[in-house]
Amino acid sequence: MNLNYAIFRSEPIMTMSDLRQIGSHNNREKQAYNSNPDIKLELSKDNIELLPINTTYTKGFKEITKEYEKEHNERMKTERKERKRTFTEMLNKSRNVVADELLFTATHKFFDNMTREDIINWANTCMDFVYEDLGYKKEQVLHSVIHLDEETPHLHCVVIPLVKKLDKRTNTERYTISKKQYIKDKIHLSELQDKYHQRLTEKGYDLERGIKNSDTKHQKTKELKKTTRYYENKVKNINKKLDIVMNEFDEKMKTTKKVPFSKTQLLIEKDTFDSMNKVINETKKVIELEPKIQELFSEVNHYTKSHQTLEKENQSMQREIKSLKTRNHNLTEENNNLKSYISTILEAIKRFFRKILLFGNDKSKSDTTREIIEYYDNKDFNSDDVYDISRSTDKEDELFDYANIPSYMKSNKNTYNEKDKDDFELEKWIL
């Protein structure tokens, strides 16, 4: 009965703090791991680094993303003070991941009787999948390590999904970190898991495809339990038969007359002998079944432990997803409120700028024109905003030309509407 199956998971790392913690775990840096029953620190020296890291995860990350950080810092030089963000602040507040941890393993029994070299060969096959099927380059791999100090050997591969994408606002390519460039969604992940299983099979590894969805996740357990119940019932039936023939034998022995025996022979009635044979045969059946039952129970135990581990991790991930969804909802709501607030402020600024262009002196009009141009360059105003502010003013020509507003949209100067006047004295606002 083959119950070994391949496991490949992708776990997003959302912040630099999370990345730091994962680095501590993978490198066994904390004494706290002494109290972790799943980690045998005395075996940690046997862990195998396929792609070692000679520094911390955060420093390694900065090395891989140094061009991205340089690009970000250059962009921040032209940003207004309230919009400036450090590279780390930008990463932590972004909805994108900072890294992705790829986990490869299999059911426990798969690794039985494997040598260290065998495990390395299996792990290298996993890395071929990372390069050839997922599409990562070697320089994007932060760390790759095989843990042998836990119950089941497994491979951690931490990658940085750094890519260049077209920025539609500036029509230029910019660096960004995007996991979706490599794993688009759940459907794509399932397809990749199929490819992973196929790659292992082609390499000669006898593994089943991992469980695809929640509808089938308990299927193998059910099959095992069904088989276990079959053997349990079989043993019960044999034991019943054994009890019957033993009772028959006891009765026969009670009724059998005493028989003389010598050194060479023992005289027993045939029916008594037949009863004894029945006992022997039924006992043999129980003995023959014993190894099969023990093997089955051992297999069930291994599978159950693996399943329980996966279940715990799945529950943890579900809690994290729920937390992230709540956080995303709150941030979306906050973002919408901010957008509405900013929109209200910008509308007030537009009205204020327009009144200065209509009623201000030459200096205030020139200063305001420069402000309008700055707002336009920073994408706070678009060409429609510039049109609404500057139409029928002395600065119409200058601002229309700067914002590439067609000349046919120009109007006669100083033909403003009465609604442009306010109920208060505008002069108080004009310097």
C-alpha cells in the first residue's frame, strides 16, 4: 500500500519583521528552540544548506534588492515631505509580499532508509522545480536549507520575487516585488503542484500527488481506517472461532478416557486430535495477521502525524489569512476615507487658486501659477483640473500650454462667472 505523497507549499512573508523571524527559525538562532519539542537541536548540525546565507535574512534581502532601494530613494528626493517613506517603511506598508517561503517535503515513510546523499538529490530536484517551473533565478534565492532536526525532513527555500514592471503613470519600467508574477492564484498554485509531482515522478520517486482540496483531504485517512477495521474484524472473527474450538477441545479432553502413553507414542482419540489441529490452525492465522496489523497501524500513525502537522499549519495560516483580511478591510476603509478627505481639500484648493488668478495681484497670480504647475507635476491635478482653475484668467495661455490643453478650449479673458465670487472679502486671503 503506497501512502507516500509529495508536498509543496508557498507561504508569503509580508513584512521585514516576519522575514527576520523566519531567518531566525531557519538558521536555528534562538535558544528558545531548546523548548520546542519538534526540533532536536542536537541534530541541527546535520542540517544541509543547499544555498547558504552568511548573513542575516534582512541584510541578504537588502543585497538582492539594492537596485530597487536605490531607485526608491531617488524617487523620494522629488516627493513632498509628507509623502516621503524609507525603503523599509514602503515595503512594510505595501500590500505586496517582501519574500516567499517555498516548503518541500513528503510523508515520513518516504524518507525511511534514505541516505544523506539521497535526501540531497531529492532536494536538488525540488530546486530544479524552483528554477525551471517557477521561473526564479539563482540570484533571487535568499536561502535554501534542508532541516533534518525535525520528525520529517523538509526543504525551506526563501525567494525574493523581484521584478521590473511598467509604471503606466510614467511609462517607465520600475522595480517591484510581486509574488503574482510567479504564482498568480490558487488555481495556478494547484497547476504548479501538479508539475512538481510530475517532475518527481519522472526522476523515479514513488510519490502520490498531494491532496488538492478540502473535499479530499481526509480521503486517505478514511481508506486507512477502512482497511484497519477490516483486519480488526477479521481478527475478532478468528478469535471467536478460536474460542469455540478451544471450548470444544476442553470438552473433548474432559470426556476422553485416560490413555496410556510410552516414550515412543501417545494415544489420543481422533476427534480430540482434530480439535487440537483446529486450535493450532486458528492460532496460526492470528500469528500470520499480527505483522500485517502492526505494519498497518504504524503506517496509520505516521500518516496521522503528518496530517495533524499539516492541519495545525493550515489552521495557523487560516487565522493569519483572516487577520490579514481584517487588516486589509480596515486599511481599505481608511484609504477610502483619506481619498474622500483629500478630494475635498483639493477641491477647496482649486477654488482658492482660481479666485487668486481672477482677483489677485500680479505677484500672487505668478506664485499661484507655480503652485498649480507643481500640483500638476505631482499628479495631484490633471489637465481637467488645470482647465477649471485657469479658464478665462490672465494665466490661461501659460497653464493651458503647460498641461497640453487644446487651444480651441481657450476663452476670452476675464469673462468669469459671478459664481466665482465669494461672500467674503477675497483680499483677506491674498498676500
